[in-house]
Amino acid sequence: MPKLSYAKALNRALTDEMEGDPDVFVLGEDVKFALNNVTTGLADRFPDRLLETPLSEQGFTNFATGAAMAGKRPVVEYQIPFLLLLVLEQIANQANKFRLMSGGQVRVPVTYLLPGTGWRPGWGAQHSDQPYGVFAHLGVKTVIPATATDAYGLLRTAIRDDDPVVVFCPMPALTLREDVAYADLAPIPLGVGRVCRPGTDVTVLAVGHLVHEALTVAEEIADEVSVEVFDPRSLHPFDWAGLAASVERTGRLVVFDDGNRFCGVGAEVLATAAEEMRLVAPPKRVTRPDAAVVVGCAPELDLAVQPSRAQLVAAIQAVVKS
């Protein structure tokens, strides 16, 4: 069975959607150079549907909104995650609200693709952030695939969706490879999580690339704790029913989240679990500290604020012993 990398899965998803729907096109900075290998080969196959844009994120993001309202399905690629904060108003307050404000008469099917979010060694606070919680909080459909299969399936679904969707692709996951037959790849619905590893003692909800870290930890401590690893895959909509079913089996919950602690995804998951799910012990979360935003370019400091396996092990042990 061939191995498929995460980045190649994104490339195949874009290719398949562009082949199947002439209204799909890609725009962004350096997309013809395929800096992240996501648009490799598309300039040759679809020369009129790969648009190189000027350095004006607010301009071409609004252009994508207008194109979507006119019947196209644009995919906007941003090279660095913080660029999303420049266009937060265009996405959350404009594109995401037109359908509601028009009484459902106007669709805005834009996909915002981030092929390389999260920590990059020595890139500093402005380039190593992970702002998915902001968009989920504001009600924008937000997905973060952990595997090549999910990257392919969720991107295809995002492009077909009639609402704006932000697709966060974690930098540590881009080179991961997965044994998969191309014929088995298919769109994956938003709002449906998956149990990556069954367990009986504690549920670890892991976001994005941290799914792989959680699986490693679960294997390392398998002799003492049976860990179930749950991947939500999309943060808005969120698979609350899937998480509740997992917590019902284990009675305990730890969230492993690459966002900041205060008002983050981890905080929302713990609050909802405490309100609505059967827990036999207080839940815990492992996240970036809030001080992560002030870290400079020192690699040692940068690494120190990333959620770690050791922190996850400590959280699991504390919850199980409660």
C-alpha cells in the first residue's frame, strides 16, 4: 500500500476538487511557487485558476468573498497563521455573516487554507501561533486534520461547504506519512470526531498534531493506564456526542490543546464536559501557557511553552489517581 504524506493529501484534495468543479480556484501569495508543496503542479494543470496575489491579505480575502458570492468556490492559501488576524474582520464579520444577513439567499463558500500553523523552531511569537480557537469562538467553521486521510477528506468537504471554512494544518504534521490506498480517500463530514485508540481509564482529547503525541504517550504508559485518544477533527462544529460517548466509557478527561490556556479550546471542552458529561474525577488540560505570546525568537524559550508529552503524562496520572 502506498504511503501518502499530509502535504500530498492536501495537494490531491485540491486537484480532485478543481478537476470536478470548474468554479474552484486557488489564490494567495506564492501559490505558483508551491512553498508548502500544497499547490505543486496546479499551475500547469489549471493555469487560469491559480492566482498569484499581491502582498495585501485584506484585499484578496475580500476578493475571495466577492467571488464566492458570485458563484465561485475560492480556496485562499495563507503562508503564515498570524496573517489570519489581519483578515479576522473580513472572515468572521463579513464572509461568515452574509448568509445569515441575507436570510439564506447568499452563499459564501470560501475555504481559508493554512498549510503550516503552530510552532516553528526559532520563528518567534508572531509566526508560531495557533489561532484556531479565535475562529471557533466566533462561529466560523474550523477544522484541524491530524492525518493525511483527514487532511484530504476534510479539505474536500470544506471546499464543498456553502459557508466559510478555515482549515488549520499543523506544521509538525505536514511531513507525516500514512499507508493509504488512493481509492479509499473520501470526503469527511464536519463535526464528526474519531476514536484513534480505545481505552477504559481516561479519555485524552487531542487537537491536531498533538493526536500523534497522545498516541505515543498512550502506548508508553499502556501497562499502567488504559488511555482512549479522541480526535475531534473539527472544532466548530464540534462532535460533543462523540466526546460524551468516550467520556461515558472512561469517566475521566484530559484535553491536549496547542492553543493558549485562557479562553482556549481546552477551557471550552472542560467546561462543557463538567456541565453535561459523567465525570468521576475533575478534568485537566495541557495547553500553551498564556505567556506564550511574549516569547521571542530564542529556540529554548520557544520550545518551553509548547505542550509536552511529560505534561500530558502528569495530567493523565493526576486524573486517574483522583
